[in-house]
Amino acid sequence: MIYTCANCGGNVIFDPKSQHMKCPQCDAEDSEKAQSSSRHQEQSRLQCQACGAPLNIKKETTACKCEYCGTYHVIESRLKGEKRPHVVMPFRLTKDEVIACIAKSVGSRTYAPDDFLSKKTIEKMEGRYVPFWLYDYDLDAVYKGVGTKVRTWRSGNYVYTETSYYNIYRNMEFNYNKIPADASEAMADDVMDLLEPFDYNDLYDFKEKYLSGFLGRSYTYTAHEMAPRAKEKAESSAKALVQETIQGYSSTNGKLNFDYKAENQNYTLLPIWIYDFKYQGKTYSFHVNGQSGQVVGIAPIDRRRVIGYSMAFTAMSAIIAALIYCVIGVI
């Protein structure tokens, strides 16, 4: 499926700024008309409806861009049944806003190459909807253990130590909503964790139009496969909160058990901007939260610029030293 403008026939995309479908050619809003691929085309080899070129995409791809003409496609046949997302978080940041976020993140690190964030290199920056499972858990955390308190005092020539033992019992209820777990093998879990948090009040029922103008993939891992990762997050949080209530002991020895009373999961798509910058045979990737602007990535260092700045600093230091010497000499 591609979305074209009813006014000029241009490729219409979902605009994060206005949260409407927009035609970049004539600036018309909500003028889209959807053109579905033929059944034969979807069942055999996918082709671009604009130029006829083959769409060389992976089986998990749900939204793509034709590498020949730049037309965006939403693969509707891959968004059905269990592969259809329940909810989606639309992009809130435009490409220009993301560039500003990356530039601010890099900040005063002036050793980046000259063409970093240049017009030519940012052309390949793309927004991608990344599949996540969001988990809701109601659980009981039960702690049973023994705590000790040690008291020491001196009387005459003797030092006395008293050790008291206390039974410790905690039973706490926790309700966790929307614990995220990245469900795509193409995205690194540690990077996705650093892009959190997302504001889940911004979730909407899924509609195909949100994917227009962006890239997308369906999940690689099922909700069952990703549940241990979400439970690890829930239990780590619950453990820390339980430990906060166990204070004032010299030592503790006990066991914490978890009892899950209710579980629920939703398949969702979260917005991530990706900027890959190639420098001296290496790719430097920046990932940006498409809602908040949180940036994860490290810019490359141009050694020539480092040497240049060092030489300039050395020369300036020599000039300042000479001026100081002259002033002192005059005095």
C-alpha cells in the first residue's frame, strides 16, 4: 500500500509535527488516497507501485522505501492477524528536530569530521517503527528472612558482644504497567534501554497510515519469548523497593519470592530515528527517541582536526607567553 496525494499524486507521508498525513510536494494535509498492491504481487515478488522496481526487503519488513525512486510502501499483508500491532506511538519529532537533538548531544566536541550532520549525510537518516512488547504485571513479593543486630560494650577489663536475631517478613503488592521489551533482533537491547522512557499516554490504536513515510518491521520474538526480560525488570524494581523497607540491621539473610497474579501484554510500535554516519570504514550509529529526543550514540573523531586544534592551541600559548614576557620585561 502506498499513500498518494489526491491533489498532485505525490507520495503522502505521516507528518510528526502536525500529526496529519501531508504531501511534501503541495503541502496538502489529509488528502491521501491509499493504493493497495495486487494480491498476486503481494504473494509473489513485491514491486514498487511507483516505478515497478523490486522491493528487496526482509520477511519481517512491514514498511519500506523503494531504493530506486524513494516511494514509501506499507506492506499491508504483513500487518494482519497476530502480526498486527495493537497500539502505536506516532513520531513526534521531525527530521530537522532530530538533527538539532544530535547536534546538541555532540555539543562542543569539535573534533567530529566536517561532513558530520552535513546535508548529504543526513539524507539517509530514517525514522523506524521498532516492535516492542509492553507487559502489565500484578505480583506479590514475599520476603522471609532473619536479621541480626550486634551491640558491643566494655565493662571493666571485658568487652561484651550481644547479637540479637529478628524474624523479618514482608508481603508487598506491585502493579507494573507497560514494561517495554524490544522484540526485534535487528535492534540492540542495551541501546533500546538507553532510549527509555517513553510517555505511554501517547499510544493510539494502530492504523496503517502511521507507517507512511517511515520504515517498519514486525516482531522477531514472541511475547512468550520476551517475557523473561520484562519480568527481570519488574523483579529488579520490586526487589529494590522491598530492600528499602529492611533497614537498621547489621546483616540479613533471607529469600524473596514472587507470585504473579495477573499478566497481560500488548504488541506495539515505538518511534526511533536512526542516523548512520560512515567514517574511515566504520559506521557510527545514532539512535534518537522519536518522541522525547533522547540520543544514544558517539561521534567519530577526526584526528587531523585534533592535531590542528592542538597546534593552534600550542601556537596561541606561545604567543601569550611571549606577550607576558614582554610586559614583565617592560615593567
